[in-house]
Amino acid sequence: MTSKQTIGDKIKHLRTTKRLTQSELAGDDLTKSMLSQIENGRALPSMRSLQILAARLGVDAGYFLEEEQSADLARLVRDIETQFKQKKYQSIISAVKPLMDGNLPMTVDAARLMGFYVNACYYTGTEGGEEAIRRAAAIYERFNLYVESAKVQYLAYALLFTQSRYAESLELILRVREDYVSKKVGNDFLFEIDLYYAHSVTLSALGDYDGSRTAALAAIALSREEGVYYLADHLYRVLSNLALMSGNLEEAKQYLDKARLFVEFTEDEQSVQLVHLAEIRLANVEQRYEEALMLGQQHQAEGSRYESSRCLQMGIALYYLGRDEEALASLSKVTLPDDAHHPLDRAGVFTSYAYKAKIYARQGKMEEARQQAQIAYERVQQYPPSVYSRFIEATYRELHP
């Protein structure tokens, strides 16, 4: 069984073999005193510190954690990691699921493997991720890798969220943060920002928009303080959308401008499309309907996962411009995406029925209008109050006096 002593012995052996002093190996990331304690078996390094030391010593971090590392398992983890980067989620599930049913060793590589498996379950909607999380966390706890344990437990947040279990998601995030703060060795700022982001998104799903804003601002403050700017474009889009819903259009525009700056820097295709959609939505809210149409036409991308959202915004602009048939044609293309798990995203999609109801009413087709309004109304009953649900309800009341 791996112990503080064996980890320290391995680090010291490699350091002396490579003729490095403790100061040279520690660099700017660890103190010489801390490295000395690690080598003498009096302290355990954090996973981040272990990864830094491993990189400088030319080995994988897993070398220090396991007495008899399986070469086959290590190769499998590298292959699965490659597949994950290529988004081959179903292939990952096919490769790992049979191992989950058997006896994976209590090693860090096994925990990493299960982490990829959990993510693949999330992206494909496959069951079984919860058990993998439990087993992976137990492995990390065995090696006193509490931050890694917190990270793998955090994966359960996404699984709960996709099942609309928002209150449980919030409870899990708060518990993981408490464990992380009480047991961490050093700071993992990216993970802390992840937690703030998840906290913000979950609070908005529960209708606590002020709390959501506070959490998003806390993430940005930490990001700015540490100079990492991780998830900055996503966080600014969240803040822009919250400001839009509260009617603060100037603040919504300011946050969207900041999101656009970070997107231009990262050039991430998904973020680019999301900012484009936010620009069209803001133009509609500000009643710049011709501009919204122009932006929608400029950013048309057939086959895009966001094509439905673009059609919705185009349909809204066409409705207010009185171009009813074109609006109906655009709104008829709006569908609920498989990955639309947030109640605000879903409620936004369901406004398409309310807009169609208004068009039919304007054309004197009252039966069709009432039918569309009722569909929208019934589908948002379990969602928190928002500009979308209020618009849907107002439309329903107009047509069902």
C-alpha cells in the first residue's frame, strides 16, 4: 500500500538520480522545506504539486501513488483520455463499462478512468455514473487526495442537473465546497471557479437570480485576482442574461461586451455562437428588430446545435415587424435541444408557442391560437418565474379569459 514514506522515497530517488537539488526541484511552486518534509515522509503533496514534481522528474504522477502500477491500465487511461478529447463518448462507455462490472484496482489510474466514464455518461445520458463517482472518490480518499476526491464528486452535479434535480445539485455543490475548503492542501483556483459557476447556474435554475449574480461575480473576482480568467466569457454571458431578465439593458450590454472580448481572445467556436445568439436576443429586447434579423442572417449556420435558438430569435423579430408568415415559418423550426437542461433555456424555447399563438390570434385563427398558448402554458408550470414564463402566462390569459 502506498504511504507517505514510499512517495517521498520515490521522489528523493529520482531527484538524486537526476542530480537535482531540493531547491531546483521545488522551483517557485513549492518551498524547499515542504519538499524536504515530503521526501522524509512527514507530509503528502497535493495532486497539483505531485503533477508538477512528476513533470520535472519525467514520470507520470501515478508512478508515485501506486506500488504496482498496471502498464495496461495506464495505456488504457491514455487512450480513453484521447477519445474524450475527440468527444467519442459512446466509445468510452463501451470500453469502460465492462471494467466497471468487474474489479478495477484501487489505483489512481482506475479513478481517472472512472472520471472519464462519468463525463461520457453525462454527455450521452447513460445511467451508471453515480456508482463510478462513489468508487473514484473512495480511491482518492485512500491516497489523501482530497481535492481530487472533491473534483470527482463535483461531476455528480452535472448528472443531477440533467435530471432536473436542482435542489439536490445545489446541496451537492455546497457540500463539495465545504469538503474542499476543509481538506485542501494548496489552492486549485480553476476548480474553485467551476464551483462558483455551478453555484450560479443552479441558483438561477431555482429562481434565485440575485444569488446567481452574486456567485457569478465572486467567480469573476477570483479569476481577476489570480489572473486566470477561466470561464470568463461564460460568466459574463450569465451576468448579461440575468441583467436582461431584470430589465437592466445597459448592464446587460456591458457584460455582453466583456463576454465578446474574451470570446475574440479564445476563439472557441461554441462561445462564439453563444455570444452571437446573445447579441440577437439583446437586439430584440431593445426593439432593434431589423438589426436582429440582420445579425441572425449573418450568423446562420446550418446543422449548428444553436440553429433552433437562432430561428427563435429570428421569429420573434419577424413577429414584431408584422411579417407573420415568415415568423411562423421560422418559429416552426424551433425545437427543444437534447442538451437544454436549464429551466430558463427550456422556458425560452417554449415562448415559440406563445408567439405562434399571438400570430394566429392576429390572423383571427382563435382555435389554433388557444391551442398554442395552452401548450406553452402547461410546459412552464414547474419552472421558476422569469420573463419567459410571465410572457407565456400573459399570452395564455389573453386568449383564455
